Amino acid sequence: MQQAARSIRVPRKLQRSTCRLFHNNSSLGSSNTSGRTTSFGFKTVPEESKESLVKGVFDSVASKYDLMNDASSLGVHRLWKDSLIDTLKPGRKGPLRCIDVAGGTGDIALRILDHARENYADRETTVEIVDINAQMLKEGFTRFKKTMYHNTPQVSFHEANAQELPPSQFKDDSYDLYTITFGIRNCTSIPAVLREAYRVLKPGATFACLEFSKVNNPLLSTLYDQYSFTVIPLLGTILAGDRDSYQYLVESIRKFPSQPEFAQMIRDAGFSTGGDFDGGAWTDLWGGIASIHTGVKV
Amino acid sequence: MRTHSRVLFSLMSPACGSCRGIHGWGRVSNNTAVALGSSSSPRSLSYSINRKLHSAHSSTRPQPSYPGHIPLTPFENTFLAAGSALMSLIDTRRADMVAACGETTAGSTLVKLRDIVLESPEGRRILKERPRINSQTLDMEKLRSLPENTFGRAYIGWLDACKVTPDSREPVHYIDDPELAYVMQRYRETHDFYHALFGFKVSALPELALKAFEFTNLGFPMTALSLGASLRLKSPQRARLWTEFVPWALRCGSHARCLLTVYWEERWEQDLDEMKRELGVWDPPAGITIPQPSRIASF
């Protein structure tokens, strides 16, 4: 994907490269060998192309990812991530071997390690950060250089596809905690990701997913929609010089399954979850704007 | 259950496909009513309603009038105007933000300019033919072969001296009318010709002097706003801008004919000095222009 490779340049050039990626959708039709399609935001694309389209988006947003997260959520994403860690309490029952998938810039990994260290004096917990996108991993690596975990066995970075984790590197039944935060909706096949999560987790281990979800309150939903479709693409234009990537991101949120549907998918992969209500298989944050889904491998 | 769902729906209709913003409370579009009828169990009713309404979002924006057009609501326009102005100040190299600021603050300027362009025969030819300026439409070798003091030679000399290409201009996105969008695009693409006409370099001080000139000559609010970026200049440079170059720009810009009416591509062979007399412009004070081969160097 030459367009995707070219988009690894300064932000103001990226708009053109990403636009080309989006406007060339018609040429992608010729590579549709299986005939299966999937959604890319509100567009429908051949299944084979989604991965490279998403790669293009994240190559483009990587350098401004953290800034855009803060700007578009007005910093609230930090509260949600803190909430996830408070729910999981990593390190409470001893050191954990964690895998943080789609963990690119390292927000969750850093919180896991800090929580274990600060609350339980745990320096043995490790996190393996896995991401399909090298640019995002690079941002994460750079951020970790500013912390005490750089060059220690506590953090490591791996470029891999969440749907097909290489079995030689990610063995069966080997992790105590699997987290995926704001990443699963970008994957082509959610069931495949869940199956891989089930495979690599030890029996009794926890699966946790923090993701944007459905807002059920109609008033909040309207305001949230207005904000998402009006302000966020503009913030992308202003801060990152890239409207299309952020348009894709807000559209992909709408295409993600609702809380009960996703909980069922988690159960279908073999996990055991709580009941189908808020506080059971999932916990809604801020009215359902984000939601934490958890499951246990039995 | 049907009554219940209709009540539920009318509460949520602001997000439906037939209306933008918080208008149209209580309007129920036909297709969504049908979709309502097909929803399954009561428990999943609210979830599936949300799904169908949210999927209407791609149709809430009107269709683009030309490739690259992004229609904005008034709120979005104001937001982008403020945001792009701020961002242009923070990072002055964000040409796309300067462009966005120009477009979102243009208002009626483009209408006035289009009318001025229509009043001159040369301008009417421009609007009819809609020439574009990029490395495909310009014959660089032919320009390089022109005699020394011609406009075409001066332009190519300026491109080489400042190491820029004619391809770096951001396309227009936020102007709704296609003809006005072309006028904006033409302004952006001919900006380099104004540089070449005076020999302005591409650093901050000459750019601001040129923006002041464009404000009096063309009238875009963004050009006046951009003078706010003079705060980013060092003190002596800022003083020179306001005491020497802005007075020149104001006098020269208002005296000159509207430069958007100039069909530059027909004038490559025209002598530069004669062109300046015809257009009613004169050289700026020394210090921000590239060395002209036919003049005495003024470093």
C-alpha cells in the first residue's frame, strides 16, 4: 500500500495522502476476491481492504493521537482509562503477565504498571503491548522512554495482528490479563479477536475491553451525536490536518455492536460474563458513551 | 407498543436523517417509521432505534457541489474560523489552516470580487476558462527560455530562488458555490504571482507585507486577521513591517487595479516594468525582495 507508506510524514502533508486513500476506494473493489464486505465507518468495503484502510488511518493519526484524544474528549478519556484500571486492580493478587492489544501509544500499559507499583509495590508485573500499526507502537515506545519502565522487562512492544497472534510468540494459556482499549472496533473480525484472546489467556484469567458504546438516553445521545459529527472532524482538521480519519473514527463508533450484542459475542468466544445489564457483563461510563466489558476464561 | 415507540421516536427525531441540528422535533420520516415496525423484541427496541438513527448520519450533510467540497453548518463554520485562526497563529507553517481561515471568514468578499472580475473583459475570460496553476498546466522550460525582464522569467526565477513549486496550494473545501470556490482557488494560486511581481521572499515579514497588500487590493478578512501574526515577529522586524511595509501595501494595494482580474497566463512575455505601470503597482521598500538580476543588489 504505497499510499499508506507515504502518509508517514509531517501532519499537514497527511491530509492529501489520506484523502487519496479514501477517494481510491473504487480501485480497491478489484481486489475483492472473497466477495465479503465489511464496514469502514459508514462506507462498505471489501473485507480484505479494511485492514489496510485502518492502517492508513492510524499511520496518519499516530503523531497527534494523544493530543486529539485529549482535545476531543476534553480529557475525559483519562477518567475512563483510570476507571478501567480501578475495576481491574492489577497487582492486587500478585504479579500479572498482561497483554495489552491495540495498545499502541501505551496509555493502558503505563497505568497497569503504575497501579501495580504504587499500590502493591509490584515490580514484577509485565505488560506486552501489541499493535498492528508500527507508527502507533513507535509513539508508545517514545512515551515509555520518559518513564522508569524503559529498558526493563516490565514493558515490551510487539507488532502483530490481534486476529492472528503468532502462536510461537503468544502461546496458549499464558496471560493473566488481556486488555483492549478503543481498538476492537477497528478490527475486521471481532469474533476472531475474541477467539485469540480466549486462546492466550490462562484459565481463570480476565478479559477486559474498554470501548465506545451505545448511549441509550435520547437527549444525551442527540448531544453526543451532534458533538461527534460536528466538532470532532473539525478538531481533526484543525489539530491534525486530517478530517477524514476522524470522520472514520466517529462513524466506526456508530457501527460497533451494542452492549448486549457485544456481551453475547464475548460469551460466544467461550468467556463467562456477568448478566446482560449495566453492572453485569458491562459497566457503562458517562451514560454509555464508553463501556467496560469484562469476561473470565473458564 | 406502536404508540409507545412513536413517542420514543419523536423524542429522538433530531438525530434522524431528514434534519440537521436540533430542528424538526416530532418529524418522523417514512423509512424510519417502517424500520420501527420491523424492530424485534421490546428489550432491543431502544438499541435498534439508536442504530437506525445513527446510521442516518451520513445523509445529514448536503451533497458536495464540487470535488473536495465539505459543506459546513453555520456553527461549524464559526468553529472552524476561530480554530483555524488560532492554529495559524500557533503554527504559522500550517498553510491548510490559513486556507481554512480564509474560506470560513470570506463572507461576501468573494461575491464582491466575482462581480469585479466579471466587470473586466480579461476577468470574464478567466471565469469562463477557469485556468488552474500547477506544474502540469505551466510549461516551466518555456518560461525559463524567456528574456530576462519578462514576467514569465521573473516568475520562474522566483520559484527557483525560493525553492517552491506551484503545487503546494491547498484545494478549496468550505465555499459552497462552485464559482466562488473557483475565485478563491484562483486567489490562492495567483498568490505566488504577486510574490514574483514584487520579488517577495517567502519568509514571515514579506508574507505579512503581501497580506497587507492583498487586504487593500482584494478585501479578504483573513488577510487583515493574519497581520495579528506580526506578534510572532521579532521586535525590529515588527517595527519595520508596520512603519515601512504596511503603509506601502495600503497605498499600493488601493491604487492598483484588482489583481484577480489579471489573466497572468496571457502575460508571460510582457515586460515586468511595463506590467507594473499597467497594473498600477510600484516596488516595495528594500530588504524583503529576492535579488533581481537586472537591478543593483540591495543587501
